[in-house]
Amino acid sequence: MKRIHQALLVAILLAVASAAYLAYDRAMAPFSPPSLTDYPIQGIDISHHQGAIDWSAVAAQPNVRFAIMKATEGGDHRDTRFAENWQAAKNAGIVRGAYHFFTFCRPGRDQARNVLATVPSEQGTLPLAIDLEFTGNCGQVPTREELSAELQAFFDELNGAYPGKPIFYVDQPFFDQYLKGHEEMFPAHHLWLRSIAEEPSVGDCGRWSIWQFADTGSIAGIQGPVDLNALCPTEPDLSSLFRAAAQVSR
């Protein structure tokens, strides 16, 4: 009987060890970034943290068709390199977009005025992106109703200054807490999902428009890490901007 118990114990230990190894192996499996074949339109998002950028070198990379750059945060902060990056990216022939970091501790109307004073309204650019996340935000955590009201006030103040549906940048926890099942409470929008090193879990491509798949990317012309993104190939509205850009460049 003792031998049976010992054999059973060994079998259990081996099973546990095998399961642990498989879990470790899967967790450590290398992530393969989305290919240009599957996701032909890829790009970056940047801020002053990337420092001075060689936009000519960046534009020469096949995986940088667009750049979404930080413009504003809250009611009064403006990215120190936004104006420089905005013009330089245009000169390099890269489709541009601006994003605003939405803080929970300033009224939406104040934040909209900051955007209006900073971001030009130009044809051929991506719609305004709104960064909605807990990381780096203030300590206040709004209810769904409070966030909806402040975002509505934000867009009321913008009064259509930037054409097209806005882009909401969110990660999975934020999506689950505020947007999932309650999309009707918020302005119509494109979804830009942060899902580092794994496919987004919010449905198939088509439910989302842009996927941020890396935050430690390497791009010629930029010193240090940079965020990498891919456009959903079946996204009709945003994809049309790139066809228009190609026609203009000819």
C-alpha cells in the first residue's frame, strides 16, 4: 500500500510539474507582431517623450503609415513637441492624428477649449483621438454616468470642429468598466484598443479600428521605445484616408 501511495504522489507531482511547465511555456512564448501582409497599414503613437524625431527616417519605414501624436492633456497642458511633430510629419508624407488625454478631474468643456486652442483642423488627418485610461490619471474615478456626461460636454464644446467620429483609446479593463454593453451612452466613435502582445479580445477586427500591439517598439529615426499600432484592414472610414493621401502624393 505504501508503494501505491508513493507512486500516486509521484504521478501527481509529475502532473503538476507538467502543467506548470506548459503554463510557463505559453506565457513565455514569443509574440509575433502583426505582419504587413495581414495588417498593411501600421503606425506609431508618440509624445514629447520620444524627443526629437527624424521624420524622414521614420517615413521610410514600411510599418509607419500614420502617426498619432499627443497634443493636450486636461484643461491646460500642451505637449511641448506637438506643433513641431504635427508639421514635420506632414512634410514627411505621414498621415497624422492628434490625441487628447482626458483627465477625470477637469470639466469636459475646459478640456475641449484646450484642444481647440492647440490642434489645427485640417483635411486628410485622422479624427481626434481621446485617451481614456486609469494609468496616469487623477485619483478620481467617475461613474459611467459621470464620464458620459463630461465626454458629452467635451464634444458639445468642440461643436464639430474636427470631422469624423472621434477615436476612443482604451485598454480592456477600461472598456469592460465603461463601454461594454453601454455604447449608446457615449458618442459614436472608433475604438483604438491597447492589447500588448496579444490579439484584442473585443470581438474580431471590425469591432475595433486600431490595435496598439506594442509599447517598446523600435523605429529608425526615433531614439528609444515607441508604441506600435495596426489599422484594422476592414476599417472603411479610416482606410480611405490613406487612399486619398496616396492620390495626393502622386
